[in-house]
Amino acid sequence: VRNAPIEGLELKFPLLVELRELRPDSGGAGQYRGGLGIITEFTNLVDGTWSFTVPPRDQCPPWGLFGGGPAQTGRLELREKPDAEWEQIESGRRPVQAGASARIYTGGGGGWGDPLRRAIDQIDADLADGLITRAAAEALYGVVVDDVSGRVDRAATALARATGTV
């Protein structure tokens, strides 16, 4: 991934990088989970014109192999004023005022292998690290997540898998 350091962006352009983090659930589910995309959010400090380019593969998600799931695609969002709603936008040049913010979501990589074969320890670590959400862990990896701890409930998962309720 080609990424400019935040400090370099802020020195070169009149903008403030508000956020740059891994994008949870963006990698395809699999015995070996696909790599995650990133979210970058920045705010314009002066009036100007921005050139937006939708991240590659916005129409064709990276596919999974051997039973692995596809990854999420990239997208762009713009909030023209601090109190406005975020809207998804397409590529192109666009005038923006100071205070406008944009988010760039890059896609992830496809998963490899059956997600139900992913080691429970790895799923639990992904949950703890915020790489996947509870919803993804339950729906895609067939585990039961404990309401209190937010971690994989191994006994309940084994029972659910044995009875086919996941």
C-alpha cells in the first residue's frame, strides 16, 4: 500500500488528518483472513478544489479462494460542513470549503479457506484487537461471543457448531 506519512501530508497540504486506522471487517473471512483495508479521514483547512479518486476495485471485490469470502470494496465519503451528514461520492474534482472532511475507505484482501476452520484463538484475538466485529465473528466464523467479556465463548461455540445452529 502506498501511504504518505501523516506528518508529510499535513506539511505539504492545508489539511488535518483526523484518523488513519485499520478498517474492521474489510478482509474476507477465511481460515486465513484477508488483509484489512484502512480508513483515512481528513479535514480541509482552506477553501479549494479536491480531486477524488475512488479506491481501486470499488466494483469488483477481491475474491476469496478455496471457500474464503470476498473482501469489502473501497469507497469515498464527503461531509461538506462539520454538522452535515456523510455522503458517498464518486471520483472527480469538487470545490470544497474550509471545514469540509473526507473519508477514504480502502478495500481489503480476500480470505483463503473455509472460515469455520479458522482457529478459535485467532478469531478471539481478532475480536480483542478490533480487527473483526462481533457481528462478523458470529455470522462469518460461526462462533458465539460472550455478552459480558466480548470474547469467544468456546463451550457455547462448540455446542452451536455440533448442533448446526451457527
